[in-house]
Amino acid sequence: MTAAARAGGEQLEDIEIALLLEGLYRFYGFDFRDYSPASLKRRIVERMRAEKIETISAFQDRVLHDAACMERLLLGLSVHVTSMFRDPSFYLTFRRKVVPVLKTYPTVRVWHAGCSTGEEVYSMAILLQEEGLYRKCVIYATDISREVLRRAREGIFPLASMQEYTTNYVKAGGKHEFSDYYTADYDNVIFHPALKTNVVFAEHNLATDGSFNEFHVILCRNVMIYFNRALQDRVHELIYESLSTFGVLGLGNKETLKTMSREPFYEKLDARDKLYRKVG
């Protein structure tokens, strides 16, 4: 194949992807148009192969006429890389620098934006319980995907992951035996239902949905690295609107407030662990 033919093929694929994303948005309301193009294209192609479909245009036809196919695509497009007490130093710093402030509040509202399958939601619930805060907290755990929210509500995770998660828990300043929080069931573990008592799992699309409450803590970790600059700006504006004055924002270790228009309105609680306080 000549270079010109390859370029023409890539151009056609880009057009087909743009049409697919526009269809997803206009028919289903899911907006991936401002996601990182390279990552998005790779995931679409992977999903096409799984569905045994040859072209993106044919895939678009299937997605728009088959809701189950759309759900599988949605699951494939949403990035779900997570673990319990992921980046343990973040949780250790949260205990030291954020918990003392939260203890002065009569009630605490926490928003986990892009909660994925829930590992980090349960991690925060455990931390808040150990710090004597859980009873006065409500954690809103949201994601775009109905399927991952279903998994998160179940609180069932692979037994094989518990060694890694236990190590993370200890490094995060855990105060008990990690095994106290779950029951083993063959190849899986089930986390205790009490950890879900004050958790509200709900669908929310960061790309299209607005603010739905005012929060003392917003955790949006390792989510925006998959967005382009325009969508990052939009989501940061949503977070700013949703965060109370002196509220705390937690980002992922590869994310930053630098170059964001709202950066001057935050102060750094911890630069390494990406914890910020809204001050303006």
C-alpha cells in the first residue's frame, strides 16, 4: 500500500470515528468527542474486533440499532484502571492533612467522580470509618457506565488482588487488619455491607452533566488524563462549581491544575499527592 493510500485510509477512519461519536452523543447522550483521539481510536478498534465487525461505519450501524452493543462499547471506551488504596501515599496524606479539618464539620459530603468499579470508594469508606468520620459522611460515587456501577454496588473483588490491596492499605496508614473488612467466598471477597451504608452510587457524565450538590471533598483521580484540553477545562469548571469554599480536591498523580484557568483559586495542600484546597 502506498503512503497516499495509507493516509487516505486513516483520513476515512477519522471521519468514521467522528460520525460514530456524534451518533453516540446525539442518540444516546454519551459525549466522547473531546476524549484523547489516539486512546479512543484504539479502544474502538478493539471493540470492533471483539464484535467481529470489519469497518467503523458498519460498527456505527450496529451501535445505533443495538443497545446491548452500545453498552459493551461504553464499557470499552470508559477507562477502568483502579485498585484499592491506589497510590497509598495519597491516602496517608489525606489522613494527615484533610481528616483533621473534616472532623470539625457537622456533616461531610464527598464526591468520587469517575468511581469505576468502586475499589477507591471502598478505600475511602474504610479510611473515614477508621478516622471516626464515616457516620457523618455521604459519599456520592458516580460513573458514566451502568455496568461498572453495578459491580461497584456489589462490592465483590478478586481474592487474588487482596495481597496487593493489603500492602497498599498498610502503606496508606491502615489501623486494623485489612481482612477485617471483607469475607472470602471461593475466588472472590465480599466487602462488608456496612461500608456501603453511606454511599450513593449514581450515573453521571462528566462531559455533559452539571453540578448536582456542593461537596467538601471531590476526588477525580486519573480520569481527566483521557480528556483533551477543552474537556479538561470544562470538567475543572464543573468541579470548581461543585466544591465548597475551603473544600478539598484530590487529583491523580499524573494530573495537575497547572494551565487551568481556576488554578489561582486553589492552594496546594500537598503538591506530590495532588491535594488542593479551594480558597477563592
